[in-house]
Amino acid sequence: MAKLALIINRDAGQMRSVDADAVIEAAKQGGQRRLDVFDVAEGFQSAVKGALTSGCDFVAIAGGDGTAVSVLQQAREASVTAAMIPLPLGTANLLPRRLYGDRSVQTILSEFEGYQPLTLPAGEVAGRYFFVAMMAGAPVRFGQAREALRPNRKGRQPGLAAGRMWQGLRQMTQPRLRLCVNGAETRLTRRSAIITIPGGLKAMRGDADIQHGLEHRLVGEGDLAGLALQSASLLSVGPALDGISETSSDPARLEGPKWIRLLLDGELVRARGPVTLSYVEEGGRFAAPVSS
């Protein structure tokens, strides 16, 4: 019988409106599974450490992409071999969608014991991992606009959303980002948006083998308009990103303003520029359907 550790972050995206007890019951599967529950409300670091050292076979993460990536980084640092199961209970849910498509929380928890281990590469920037994509430039502002319209403890903030959208539109016409790849031998021209994908766009969509390195894509204005209309959801607009691209396995450098705002799998990070983008061959170990 598999042993499952469940990490709960009640402040993450959809967890604010989801009954945590219902998630716990789904994880128990009618009492037929060994389950330990760890609530980050009692301390994030201690909860994650408790889950990772519980001798579990799987770690399910009831939270958002940011919670999942933080758990994965700690698992890597502690050389934990348990397979991770990031549940779609955050806001963007890019990582669960990358792994499980449109499967619900209940479906994932009912079938994960039949999944296979899958190791995914990651990108690393400013000490943070990303498994799906890093966005820089205008898409960050569009993502902030989306977040301001979502219900949370402060309520919806349409004024803030409009301001962020306006800032994003301005960045579309005032490109400031430059990307230096492959030992700075290639300096990609100034752009208003850059997307970096570990393993490549096709692998992210699950229809091709993962390639070695980071795939950097310079986004055109047409793609940016799509990102704005679709709330910076890369997985939905990914097929349209067929513009200039460059792949690097060596660290790349992103240059631009003094402070560069990034979206790492949907989570906002502010880093002092220039920033270094590195490729991590074995970023994290997941439980995933055989078709992934």
C-alpha cells in the first residue's frame, strides 16, 4: 500500500474557496491508503520538511505553482526520491496542467498510484526553479492584471488591473529586454517579451521528446495581444509562439532595466538585472500518466 504525504496551503489560489477537508478525504480514498497531512499554516518550512522526511512514496501538493516549486526545491536539496503530485489548486496551475491536462483533483488522487515516475528538467533564475516557462516583459503585467481581477482577501481590484494592463501595453511599444545566449555569442535584439521554456515548447505541450537545454522565444506583438486576451496563459497560446527562438544548454543572460519582473510558472519574481538563466537537467521527479 502506497504511503502519501499531503501538503496543504490554504492561502493558495483555488484553495481559498475549496474545502480542505474534502481534499483530505479524496486523498484518503475511503481509508484504503496511508496518509499523513501537513498544513503549512503551522509553518511552511517545518510542514514541507515533515512531509519529505515522512517516508512517503508520493507527495501531493494542495496549493499553487509557487507552493509546488518551493516543495520541489527542498526535495532536490534533501535528495528526496518520492514522486511529487502538484494538484491544480492554485491560480495559474501551469505545472499540473503540464503534467495532468484537464484532470480534476479527485481524478488525480484516484489514479496516481498507476502513474509512472517522470523526471522533468527545470530552469533556474534568481535562485528559483521553473518547470513550464519563464515570462519576462509585457506578459508579467498582463499576468498581474489577471490576478487583480481574481477574488481574494482584498476583493477584486479592477482599477489595479486596468493599470497593470496599461503598463503591459506600453511595454509592447517600448522594448527593453535583451537576451545573450551560448556564451554571449548570440545577442538577441531588444524585445518587449521573452519566454524561456525548459526542454522546449513541443515537450511542454507533451507531443515530443524533451530536448536538452532552455528554449528562448522572442515574442512578437501579435503573440503579446493573444497573451493579453488569454490572461498570460502560456499553455493556451503556446502553439502560436513560432517566432524567433534560440536554444542554450549553457547559462544565458537576460538584460534590461535595473529590476526585471519575471513570471516563473505563473509566480511573480522581481530580480535585480541582469539575471542568469540556467538549465537543470533533472529538476524534479513527478508521478505522471503514462501518456505524458
